[in-house]
Amino acid sequence: MWARAVWLTSRGVLGGCQAFATKANPQESGRITAAVIEHLERLALVDFGSREAVARLEKAIAFADRLRAVDTDGVEPMESVLEDRCLYLRSDNVAEGNCAEELLQNSHCVVEEYFVAPPGNISLPKLDEKEPFLHS
Amino acid sequence: MAAPLLRWFGPGRRWPLAWVDSGSRHRRGVPTGSASNRTREQSSVAQQPLCTSQKLRKGEHKWAAVVGLEIHAQISSNSKLFSGSQVCFAAPPNSLVSFFDASLPGTLPVLNRRCVEAAVMTGLALNCHINKKSLFDRKHYFYADLPAGYQITQQRLPIATHGSLTYRVSVGTKRSHMATKTVRIKQIQLEQDSGKSLHDGLRSQTLIDLNRAGVGLLEVVLEPELSCGEEAATVIRELQLILQALGTSQANMAEGQLRVDANISVHHPGEPLGIRTEVKNLNSIRFLARAIDYEIQRQINELEHGGEILNETRSFDSKLGFMPEPNLPPLVLYDTASLPAGAQSQQVINIDQIRDALPELPSVTRERLVQRYGMLPEHSFTLLNEVGLLQFFQNVMKETRAEPKKVTSWVLNVLLGYLKHHSLAVSESPITPSALAGLLDLLDSKAISSSAAKQVFEELWKGKGKTAVQIVSEKQLGLMQDQEALEQLCRSTMEEHPQAVMDMKKGNPRAINKLIGLVRKAALNRADPAVIKALLEKLSS
């Protein structure tokens, strides 16, 4: 699932198009710049820490690119496999909640009925601070 | 509540990403700071910046500011947008959280009908086009108060688009000179609220309360057509009034039910738009106006000193991190013509039905007040703008015989003046509508003079539970009812001041006023000057 989200977002960056439109101009496959990697890492909190990982990403994109071979002229994009179904509307009644104790059991760290999380954002080192291994 | 997220450091200094805030919507975008990601829109600034054309005249060229607002209003409903947990302001932490809100595996969103109706009502009230089909998306970002790692929103195809909001601003320096302006509404969408984070700096941790996670929000996006803090404040106030009149949101900024983010840039008219910065987390309208004006000024100063505007949180203009919500089919709305036969009424939403049932909007209320009571438009604005004042006014009108214009004047000038001076809300007024009505009745029947009425008002303000009638009798403020006695006083005063009488007969206005003053004093201020004047003239002819 992560890979799919990453794929969609990286297509957006590379193709400059909407994340889920596939009618982009044919792109050259391959080279992904260091700036793009940093962007993706920040968004998806995935660490492309090695050349191999980046190469794998490039291969994944090339693999997905084969979708372009499909002729979609005049075909409306499908929004969801549920698009012909009826969206159920619930009445505005209170029927859930009041289970703080149960929910808090899932948490490793709890303080007085609050979940505990690390402070703020996980700061990633800036591009120039990293070990240089990518040359764009 | 939240510490306002304002960036007001010195010129030329980079702003650090400030994540310390509780209860804010977290906009995590790509930190840019470089020129290549600047947003330069082609749309021109259409409207004259009436309110700030003077203020922005700095340096050699005039500056124009462009302000765009994004408003998040919490929907007033019993349960949340996609789950059946309760919506409530203050409750023990994590007590109003369902399994879905906590994003436990195996849970699915189920749309709340009331939230859809609220969105349609708001869209109609704001003259929007209602999309009969709208879609839900996931917006992905990481933050501890967003347990799913994404927010369900309506990015691609929202429920309402292309609306407008009309408002009035003062033109130039005269207060009474008002102009009507319109701001276009780009779209209205349904989305989930996030939980709340409380930052514990000491122990370097964040405490998460998910009670607010999943509450329904209406996001209202305005086109960047405003030009200063005052316009923004007026627009927000009008939107608040509309939402409150509809009942779709209580729109109380202090309680976080209405959150406003402002995008601000400056440029020279005729040149392309400048770089935007964002001002967020403001919990009062007044503060919002000041923060916007401050930021405009800061940008102007920065640019005039050769600096540049840096934007650290480029928000979700970038279409990244979105995907369709796979668990929700499209939301389909109907009107009377397209209503499917035999459909369950609980499962369909009829736009026409909702339109017919819309409550009276503020603009209509104001028009009605002007028509019915003959007041000036600006009075109607003041009556609606002060919380509770309209109700107060209407209650006084119910109980008094006095003319509407008198009531309007006393409520807007005297009462409101006192309330403002003592920093009180209408609900805290020591004078009740009944008490004021009693006072106005006395005035109307000429039982007291207007100056005596002011004294009675002062006494009523002390809130000791006495009525106007009681105060008048206790303090002997009633006008002399004995015409004979008054005539006698006039005669004796005229006899004591023959010179003034002669001057008066010659038409000297100062002489008349002197005599009136003397008679009044002799009558212990219990005589109306106009009545005295008439008597003096009668006696001297």
C-alpha cells in the first residue's frame, strides 16, 4: 500500500500532472533527481537510503509505465469499484464512543487517558547534510 | 488554546518550521524557500482596495495586497462525519472516540446524513452550484493526531462550487459611507477534523486526544479577492452570521468551531502577484484583521528594503498525497425532478426540499428591519453584528409604545455605548428589555424630558431592580404636569429680567435661551425647554 501511494505521488512530481490521471505525456523513464527523492522521503517517511533502493524505485516506475500501452481514448476514468453503488446515509445519532480504556490499551505509552507521541515532526536531515551518494 | 502561528521575525531571517500548536490543522507541504516553487497566478486583482489605498502608499509605487481566506467550520451535529461517536466540546480525553476514529483495522466510514444536509444548506445560502455528484478523497500526511495517516476530504469534486458572499465595507473616511462588495467562493467541501495535540515541552512528548478526530468540517475556500484585514474581518463575520442563522455551525472562533487561515501577498498593481505567506490559528476576528494587516505591512517593508518573502509551508496546492477514498461511493444528491421513484426518504437528499426549508438569512433580516422600522441600513448591520442585540431590540419593541426610531436610537447609541464602555456583552446588560421599554414609554408620554431620561438610564444601569417609574418618582425627575404653575414661573422670571425680555422681543436668540435656562432652573429641571419656549413666546406677545 505504501508503494502504491509513493508511486502515485512520484508520478505527480515527475509528470507534473494530477496524481491519478494517467494521460500524461510520455516521460523518459529512469533518472530521478535527488530533490525528488528528498521530497518523497519527506512525504512518505520512507528512507531511500541507498542506491539500490533508488534503483528499485526506478524499476517500479518503469514497470508501472507499461500501463501507458493501454489505449484509454474516450474511456471515462473509473473513480472507484464502488462507483455504481449507493452511498449509505446514516442518521445523526450517537451510537459509539465511551471506550477510552479499551482504546488506550493499544498504546505503548499513555499519560492520564492521553495517547503519547513523540514531539512535533520527525526532522529529516537536509539534503546537504546527508552522506552524499546520489549524483543527479 | 492554540498559540497563534504567526511569522513575524525580522527582515531577512528565515522562519523555522513551527509545529508547536494545539488544535490546528496541520499543513505539511514541501518546504520551499526557493524561487522555483513560487506560485504566480495569472488572475488579476480585480477590485479596488478601498480601505487600504491610503495605507499602502509607501515608497515610490503603490502597493496592493491580496488576501485569500480558507475557513474551516465545525458542523453542528450530534455525531461525527463518518462515525457514530458524539460531537461535544469539552469531554474527558478520548471518551468520544469510536474504533473508526482511532483508525483501528477493519473499520469503515459511514456518512452522516446531517453533515451532507448542512453542506447543501450552506452551499445554497452562499449561492453555490451544488454538485449532484461529489467524491471523497484521502489526503495523506503524517501527524500524531491523525491516526489513519490520511484525512477524508473532497479535493477533486466537492459538494458545492462557485458561490458568492456579499458584504459591506466603509469607503474612505466617513463611517456612514458604505459600499457593497462581493467575494467569490471557490468551493465548499466536507472533510474530517483531526484530533488535538498538547505539547509537553518538558518531557519532550505530545499528548493526543482524539475526541475531535473525525468531527465533520465544512471547508469554505474563498477566491483571493480581499485586500486588507478589515475586509477579511467583515467577510468572516458575515459568514459566521450566515452559518449561525442556518444552524449548520455555531461558528464560535474562540471554541475552535470556526478556524480561518489567511494567505497574503503584496505586489505593485499591474505586476504579477507576489509570494504568498500563510497566517493561521487565529481565534478572534479582531486578531485576524490585525494579523493580516501586520503581515501586509511586514511584506511591504521587507520588499522595500530589498529582501524577499520566504514561504516555508507551501500548503496543499500541490496535488500530492491524494487518492480517491476507496471505501465510499460517489455522493449523489437529487432535486425534485430527478428524485427516483419509490426511494426511501432517509436515503435520498432533495436539494429543492432543503432550499425551501432554508431559514431567514442575515441579509434578508436586515432588509426586513429597514423596511419595517425605517432604520438606516448601517443600523441593521450593527443590530445583527452584536450578539444578542437584535433579540434585545425586538423585545423592547414588543413592550413599548415608543416609535421604532426612538427605540433604535436608544438601543444602538445609548445602550450599546454603555455596554462597549464597560466591555459587556448584551447578555450581561444590567438593563433588561422591559426596563428600557418602561423608560421609553415615559419619554413617549412626555412624562420626562430627554435629559431626565438619561439620568433614569444611569440609575437603571446600576441594576438595583427598580423600574423607570420608581426612579422618576424617587428622584423627582418627572416633568411638571401643572401648566399653570409653569406659566407662573415663566411670568415671574420675565418680571425679574425685563432687559432679557426686551431683547427676546427683538428676536435675540441668546436672550431667549437665557430665559429658558432660568425658568428651567427655577422648575428644578422638571420642564421641557421646548414647552418653556412656547410659553415665553405666548406670554411676551
